[in-house]
Amino acid sequence: MNKIQKLTTVALAGSMSLGLAAAGVSAASASTTRPKVSSINLNATCSKGSLGNLQVQREDTGQLSVDVGVDMARHTAGVPWAFRVTDNGSTVATGTTRTIGDGSFSISKLMWPKGGVNHFVLTAKNLKTGETCKLAGAV
């Protein structure tokens, strides 16, 4: 083995040891303290190519800011969408809306969280094409 190969082998072994030590520290830390999830940001492709979005974050007041929307693959204004947002199975927002000029819509709601984990579900349906979106997440 020449001098360059030996140095490379020693450097590689040293960096692997450091990486494993760092991984051990972070794994140990993760097992002892597990922070509560305070926000979610989910995107998913709908049945015909549009993009659905569900965002929930905890505000400084303790309330939850719930933002949902759909960005259509084709940027068409005025397309009607029916939507429903549930929290632990109870409807928190429902209605019909139309897309704006860029082919998207968004709905925002500020609400107090329920006790324990809040499971949110967005369902939306394009009333012209029948396209559907469904996203679910928990905080």
C-alpha cells in the first residue's frame, strides 16, 4: 500500500468513526426527548393532476391556523370546487369556492385545538371535472 492509499484509508476510517459517534449522540437524544409536532405541511397530487395542500400550525396564542387549498394543473379561473375540512371527524369548514386567475383556491381558518391529537382531513372535489383531492395529517 502506498503513502496516499494509507492516508486515504486512515482519513476515511476517522470520518466514519466521527459520523457514527454523531449518529449515536443524536439517536440517544431522540429517544429521550420527543418534541410534540406543532405543524404540518402536506402536498399531494389529486386524481387528475392538481396539487392539494393542507397546512396546520400552532400560533403563539395556542390556536391552530388551518390553511387548505388546491392548485389546478391547468390555470383556469372560475372553476367551482366543493371542499370539507374535518378535525377528529367533526366538520370545521365546508363550502363551495371558485378558483382565482392562477387556477387555485385557498381557505384559512383559525380555531382552538381539541384535547389530545388533532387529526385533520381535507377533501375537495372539482365540480366541473369530478377530480378529487384528499389529504390527512395530525398535530
